[in-house]
Amino acid sequence: MASFPEGCALLFGGSGGIGSGISNVFAGGGSDIAIVYRGNQARAEQVAQAGRDLGRRASIHRADVSDPRQVQAVVADAIAAHGRVHTVVWAAGPLVNQRYLASTPMEEWRHAFDVEVHGFLAAAQAVIPHMREQGGGSFVTLGSAGHDWWPQRDGMSVAVKASNEQLVKGIAKEEGRYGIRANSVLVGVIDAGQLHELTRLGQIDERWVQNTHRLLCLKRWGTAEEIGHACLFLASNEAAYITGQRISVSGGFGV
């Protein structure tokens, strides 16, 4: 069990392929959870119920994170439901089709920034005043292991998440005096979510699998729960003197 202040972890994208694993780890680790979803209410409720089964309070909240007003509304709802938001986990993001930068449609590029970067900034702006009033809090974003080793055709994900890496550093610098921390988890190839969907769409094949395995020290894909454990540590009181940092959960990708 990790240790947290009273209140909840607010998980944007908390019902997604990786997000659901993170939600489960937070609930199992001793934190109440507030799950933000966009379209799949049934899936969000399943994840919340799994948290309740572990003895935690769990709520679900719907929002399109590209709309700052909806982000503000779910933050207010989570505070009303739980009394306090002690952590924001940013795991929201669109499907990233595997394309070279030269072939990436501008509308997909703009949409990715609207969801991941503008959405995260809107969440931070909505939550920071609350965290200041409560004496602190923590932000944890999901970045990309591609920051350390450029993955061809995954550039839109890497570039977008690199922007959030700078926001994390900015929050750490500007808000540390209020007891607010910000860190990120760099995500490698995880056996959930996008990997499954891109495989179904034929954008990932056996050649890609073999080539990627050659780059890994650990010859397997990671799990959503392994991402969750890194997020849990960075959000917890056990990491109270860690801010502006990143942990790569990538199986040694690019080492």
C-alpha cells in the first residue's frame, strides 16, 4: 500500500487500455479514484467497480478533453465527489496511426495536440489552484520511450508527448513552492490499448515485432499494470522529494 493524502487520483483516460491498468493499481495501492472517460461509459463503470471491489471509493466522469470547459467541469465534479484531488494522472490520447512525418495528415496532428497537450494544460490550470489550497499534490503524465530512441512512424506520439514533458518541467519549477510535484512515465511497447488496435488495423506486423524485440533488453512487451506501478510510486508520499523527473518503463528500449 502506498500512502496518499485524503482524496482521489483523477485519471484522465483512466478507462483506456493502459489507463484501466493504472486505475486498478491506484485502487489496489490505497487511493480512491475518479475516472475520466470520453465515450465508453460501460467500460469506465467496469473499471470503477473493480476499484470499489478493492474497498476504494470510485467515480466516473465524462469529458472531451479537447474542450477546456468540459475539463473544468469534471475537475469540479471530482472535487465534489471526493473532497480533494491529490493526483492527476494524464493518460488521455487518441489512436496514433503509424505514419512517417511526411505522410501525417495535418488534421490528425492538430487533433493529437488538442487532446494531449491542450487537454493536459487545461487540466493543470483547473487543478493547480485547488492543489495550492490543499497544500500540494502531484501530476503524472504518460510520455514516450521514443524520447530516448526515435521510433519510425510513431513521430506524432513522440512529438506530442515531448510537449507535455516541457509542461511537466514547468509545473515542477513554478509550483514546487506550493508542494505541487510533476513527473512523467515514459511508456514503451505495452501489451494493451494501441498495440492491440494497431495490430488489428494491420499497421503492426510480425516484422515490426521482431525488429522491436531486438531493441529491447527484456524480450517481452510491458503491461499496463507495470506502467501503473511507476505512476503510483511517483504520485505517492514515498516520492515526496521527486519532481520534474521521468521514469522510462520500456524494457530497456534503446539502451
